[in-house]
Amino acid sequence: MKRVSLSRAIVASILLLFLPLSIAIEADGNKRSAEKEESSLPSAIEHLNLMQQAYQSQNYEIVYLSSLQKQLEPMQLIHGIVDGQEASYFRYLNGVIRESLKYDGKISYFEQGQPAYTLQSNQHSTVFANFANYDFEKGKQNYDYVILGKGRIAGKASIAIRMISKDDYRYSYVVWCDLKSSLPLRLDTINPSNVIVEQIMVVSLNVSEITNPWLEKLTKNTLPEIVHVPNTSTDSPSQWKANWIPSGFSIAKDDQHRLVLHENELVSYILLDDGIANVSIYISDRKLALDEQQKLIRRGATVFYTEQQGRIEINVVGDIPVATAKRLAQSITLATNTNDQ
């Protein structure tokens, strides 16, 4: 009996000796399993790329609100694929009827009390449109992409991705994506002071396997005649140049053109673009002296900034922080001046 008891005691001691090791192995295995599962989930930039693909390729209907200066503007977007091409119908839901249809490289506009017309263009300013065409991989030089967490928007389980600007010369953004369809559900535009200056929020989202029959029928209708917008630009480049441009922006246009509303006055024009925001810079003769309050107008994320330098007036308009608009205006010099800031 004593021998049996002694044997049992030895076995028990051995088991106790190796028990912490077995627990540690099991814990380590669980940790590795969790890490493996986490690493298999999409990264922040992968979620954004999935959102982009879904926005361009799926059949859906979105009703959303744009919050601008404490005013809510309800809008509707119907998107689908017709004969292998994207088709989208967009309209404002309040006030006078304002609608547009984009299909086959053309955009038709319909507004109550105005003649309908069509433009040859692929640029449709609908909800999330700039993000649906942005190169997020290239954007790594200007943004850090971070997953903030999960939540619920318009009754849909969603995930929030923050695009954090690496400098104070552009806005940061938070994009909420539907976890099931990957479609965008909310977009917050955030200034360098971490204040939301503009917000777009989806209140209803319906995704379908087939294209909306009404949208498909709309693309088959006879559309308004194409209007050729008169070219007000000249062949001459701008007489002025911007000696400083924010990282990631490039010059999309640089010319002189006439402003019809100002007796065909010839002005220098520079257009900057970074894939999400674009900035227009107009340089013209100075007309009237402006006080400080007249030099800056904000409308949500859009800034209208005026700088007067001697005999010229510089107007900067774009979805950029005020500091960016001011620095751009102050960097303008004659194109013959090679002194960079």
C-alpha cells in the first residue's frame, strides 16, 4: 500500500510539474489563433478598396443627408450596371426638382423651370464620388489609415476607417462602411482642429442583385441634346504661378480665360487636384478694397479666401483648411519670378 501511495504521489507530482507548461502551451495556442484570425481580417486600406469596388459595381439605392452649416439636405442616389456600364441617377429631395443621370460618358441635368441639357462628361458630383475614384495606395504618402472600430449606421453593422492627414494642409476623414455590402454609409470631414466641418449620413440603403428596372428604362429614353460649353480659356498659360503646393496636389490646369459674368475679363487660372479635393485659384485686377470679414467665407468644408496684393486680387476656392488657402494665395508671384518660397 505504501508503495502504491508513493507511486501515485510521484505521478501526481510529475503532473503538477507539467500542468503550468500545458496551460501555457494552450494559452499560447489560443493567442496565436486569435492573432492569425485577426491578421486574416481586412486592413483599413483593404476596407476602403472594397468600398470603392462596391460603390462602382453594385446595384443599390441610397438615401442620405448632407449636414452643412446646421442645415440638412436629403438626397437620393440610384446606381446600377446597364449593358456593362455604370448608370447613376441622383436627385435632391427637397425644394425645386433637381435631378441628373450619368450614363455612357454623358450627364443629363433636369431642373424645374429650366431647359434640360446634357454634357459630355464622366465627372458626377454625387455622394462619396471622389472617394470612389481615389487611389488609396498612392494616398499613403499623405494619409495614415486606421480602423477605429465597429458601429451601426442606418441599421447596418459598419466599420469606421479614419484617414488621418499627415499635415495640416488638408482635411482628415472618417469613412463608415457597411460590413455586408462594403458600401459607404457615412463620411465625416474633419479639420486640423479635429472638428467635423461637414458630414454625409446614409439613412436608407437597399442593395439588389439586379439593376433597378426604372433606372434601366431611364437610360433607354431619349435624353436632352448635348450642350457644348463655350471654351473661355486661351492658349496662353497663366501669367502667375503658385510657388508652394501642398504635398499630393498637382496642377491640373494652368491658363488664362475670360469670365463671362465680368464683361469677359481675362483672368489667370490655376486648378490644383489631389484626387479628393480640388482648389481653384483666380488672379485678376483688384476692384474694390475688402475688409477682413469679406476676405474669408466658409461653407462646410469649402473655403472662399481672398488675398489682395497691390493691384491684384487672388481668390482661392476649394475643400481645404483656411491655412492652406492663405499660404497658396501668399505664394502667388509673376510666372517670370523664379524665387520659390
